[in-house]
Amino acid sequence: MSDPLHGEYKVPGGKLVAVDAELSDNRLRRVRVSGDFFLDPDEALEIIDRALDGLSADTTVAELAARVEGGLARARNDGTLGVPVTMAGFDAHAVAMAVRRALGHSTSWADQEFTYLDPGPLDPAMHAALDEVLGRELAAGRRGPTFRFWEWENPAVVIGSFQSLRNEVDAEAAEQYGVQVVRRVSGGGAMFMEAGNCITFSLVVPVSLVDGMSYEASYAFLDQWVLNALAEVGVSAHYAGLNDIASAAGKIAGAAQKRFVGGAVLHHVTMAYDIDADKMLQVLRIGREKLSDKGTKSANKRVDPVRSQTQLPREAVMTSFLASFRKAHRVIDGALTEEELSQASDLLRTKFATAEWTARVP
């Protein structure tokens, strides 16, 4: 038998579930589930324990939850339990998450120490290259979780990994306004970025932090601190759809993700601070269609949900956001290494600044 295992999972808005177990030949033994949840009848707890006993340590969250649900269903059907089972404040998925944490496959925010990076203004394509480098460095175990804002000076359109270049960008308008086109490694939509008109940040975390979560759930989970940060500057916001953050006044931000082989997740968000909608609609083809139903047609119209709702300078909003992130998580200040900068420069030259990558989906 291995040393005793212990894992805990707090259900969002619910109760705490704890799991204690041992490991023998890579299988769970002597599993005991506990917590401050409500469960009826009492005998159901022993059935949950038995359902988990003997399972492989590599069993997925979905399989663990199905095993718990199956055990309870069989007990109801064969008469072992005389009354229907009531689980209040937790569910089979919560039990599965606690098991995964006991096994070390799943981690929590409290297990992470983030390094805040502030490399200063960079070319937008260099930011895209750094996102890939930092993701791969974490996956390889050479770098821990990181958080950083993008700062840049030259205007750009940053398109998603799978978007069609010609469908998204009006090449003539982009050239007219001196707008650089960059393709990033994550999916999602195009970002129109002039210096000072939006707030963009990148978060790189281990995949264990979102273990067992659907893509949709992981977006909301990784951005919960953002909703709190917005509230602290006076904006009441919520998650909308797969990857958007919105308020009563409409969409504020969009998020995108990339998962790297080896166990890293790149998650970044762009918020509209004060965008020149007229210029954006000339440069972005799809943007014209997306904003056509919002009445954004007049020249000089601006998209400014963060500026107008906070009445704060962009720098003050970013300072407040960083303070919110520091308050919510363990954060140390750090810097990019020479090796990371060298890797990013190489990627910039061989990938992100090349026509082949930018037009990989023509």
C-alpha cells in the first residue's frame, strides 16, 4: 500500500467533498468519501465508497463520476436502498474531482504560484510567439504558471488559428492604415488592436488546473477572477456563451485557448477599452457583419465598454486588474529568460512573421 491519499474539492456555490484512500498496484483501495454535503439515505455513502474501490489510478473524471452514478443506480434498482438518493451540495462529478486531486492529477488555484511577467511593449507577433514559448516551457516542466499583459505600439489584427485570412481581413484597408496581421496559435475570433484601445492578457497554466472540465467550463473557471476584477472597477459582468464576457451594456471581452501536448493551457482574453469602430469595420470583414445588428455604422463611433463603464484610464484599469489577480492567487514577479526570448525570436522569424503561417488558412 502507498502512503494515504487525500484530496478535496469545493463545489462552486456548494459544499466540500473530501476523499481519503490508499493505492495498491495502481488501484484505489479503502476509499472513504466525506464532507459537509447532504446525502440521504445514509447507506448511500458506503455505496459510493464501494463504487470507487478497485478503480485504476488513471481513471478519468468522467469514468469516476459514471462509476459513482452507476453504483447508486444499481443500489436503487436491486432494492439495496429503500428510498431515492438525494445528493445536496455535491454530485458524482464533485466526488470524481476530489478523487483526482487525491491522486495528484487535478490541482486547484491554491496549488499554483504564478510568475508575473512585464516585458514592456513588444511587436504583436512577438507576443504571439511568447504565448507559444511559455506554453511549451510549462508543458516541458521548465517554467511554472505565468500571467502577463500585452503591450504594443504598432496597430495589428490578431486572427484566430483557424480563421480564413481573406474572409476576416480587408488587405487593402489593413495596408492603408498600416495594420499588421498576426495569426495566433489559439482559436477564436479576430482582435483589432491599436495601442491603448484594448486590454489583453495571457495566462499559462497546467492542464491539471482544469482537469475534468469541459472546454466551456474551463473558460468560465479561468476567467472567474476577471469578473471579480471588473466588479472592483464598477462593472457587473457575466460569462456569455462559450468564451465571451458581457455586461448589461453588451459584450466586453472574448477569450481563447490553446492546449499544448505535455499538459499546458494557454488562455488569453482581450477586452475592448476604446476601439475606433469605423476603422475596425474597414479592416475586419467579419466585423462588419457582427456589428451590423448593433447599430454601429456611423464614422467616429467607438466601442468602449471598459472605458465608458469604469470612467478610468486604461492604465488604471490594468493596475486594478493586476491587484485583483494578486489578491486572488499567489504571485511573484519575474522576467523572461534569455533562452525564452531567443526561442520567441526564432519563432517570430520562422513562423509568426511569415506569410506561410499568416495565410495558412487563406
